[in-house]
Amino acid sequence: MERIIVPLAGSFTVEHTERGAVSETVLTGRASAFEGPTDVLYLSCASTAVVRGRGRFAVAAARTDVVHPTRYVRAEETPVELRGAGASSRQVHNFGTPEALDAERLIVCEVITPAENWSSYPPHKHDEQLPGRESRLEEIYYFEAAPTRAEGEPARADAAFGMFATYSSAAGEIDIAARVRTGDIALVPFGYHGPAVAAPGYDLYYLNVMAGPDRDRAWLITDDPAHAWVRDSWSGQDIDPRLPYRARSSGRAEGAQ
């Protein structure tokens, strides 16, 4: 398997071994998933690893026997994309996308959605092979939620939540409309998915892990035709001024002023 180790909160040391050679990589990490980009480590399918440290980290993995070089990706190397506009504004960290990382199957990114905003929107799918238009990718969403930084954290962290939905396409039947909290996971083998909505008072984070059987490693999507027009409505709207979210020396994340 090829893997990407993603610190969610905390710092870690990874001892990895490949063809008898032992290396050690320190992941500086971050105070929380809402602190902007983190450094990550891509591990080739020829390597084994042991992770030590305190906090929480995710391991994104996909089956392959094709070896790509193990690579340490610094936080400052991560492409940060401000996607959408208005109430559909969100921040995307593209450390594991085809443009940023050499891999065989894995496509990995993470998204921060400010309170009251919608992301993974318009609803879209990637469950058909349509050359140049859509690719086949199974997807996992891992969620975290936190009281919005803009309000000085007036609520309990364990009360934070968002909402997530998926629904059927021609590829299969699926129906999820659920409240999501820190630690929740949604599996999307097929179907339209979205929106992921940050409730008022709470910011929403999710890690997207995708992989599929197509020869080309590409993220190509088809919007639900009923809602595709929403993208055009963003024209002329500004990006939410709370974005981008960056790390602060105090250990909290805050939108740019």
C-alpha cells in the first residue's frame, strides 16, 4: 500500500524502512486541524513505518504495488486553494493531489469550512469512467468540528457538529443525511455527495481520501445537473473574509482580517 501520514493535532516522528534503509522524518504538525496546512509524509508501497508522538494523525492508504518515491511535504509547500465564493467559500489544502504529489492511486486533500458555509457543493459524483469528463474514485470523508474561532469559542467543543449528505446515482443506491462530529467517517463508494455544511457557531474540517481503478490518476467530477447552475452564481461574489485560516502562535486558528 502507498500511504500519506497526516497530523491532525500534535507532532510526530516517523521511522520508515525501505529496502533495508532506515530513515526518520519529524512531522512538526499543528495544534489542530483548523490551524492551516500541516506537513505530511508520503510513504511508498515498498516501505514500512512506525509513528511515535502525542496527538491524532490520519493514515490515508490505497492498494498498489507500483513504487513511487517516499516524500516529505512541508506545510509551506502545500498548495492552498480558496474555493467557491460567498456562503460556499472554503479552504482546500491540496498536499496529495496529482498536481502536488507523485503517487499511483491516492488523491488526498483536506477542507476547512467556516461556520454557516457550505462545501462539497454543488453535489457531484465521480463513479463513471468518462474520458476527460469524469473518473471513478471511491472516497472517504473524515470529519472534525470545533466552535468557530470568530466567536471566541463560546460553546463546548464536544457540541460542535456539521451536516453531510449523499444520494444515489446510476452507479448505485446510497442515502446519507447525517449530523457529523469529530471522529465521524462517511464512506462514498458511488453516488452524488454534498453538501457538507458547517452549522452556525461551528467550523467544519474534513479529510478527503480518494482512489479508484482508472489508469489515469485524476479527480474529474460531474455536478448534479439540478444544482450545477450554482457555480455560475459565484461570479461577482467575494471569498469569505474569514479565509484563509492560518496557524497562530497562540495555538488557535483565525481567519484573515
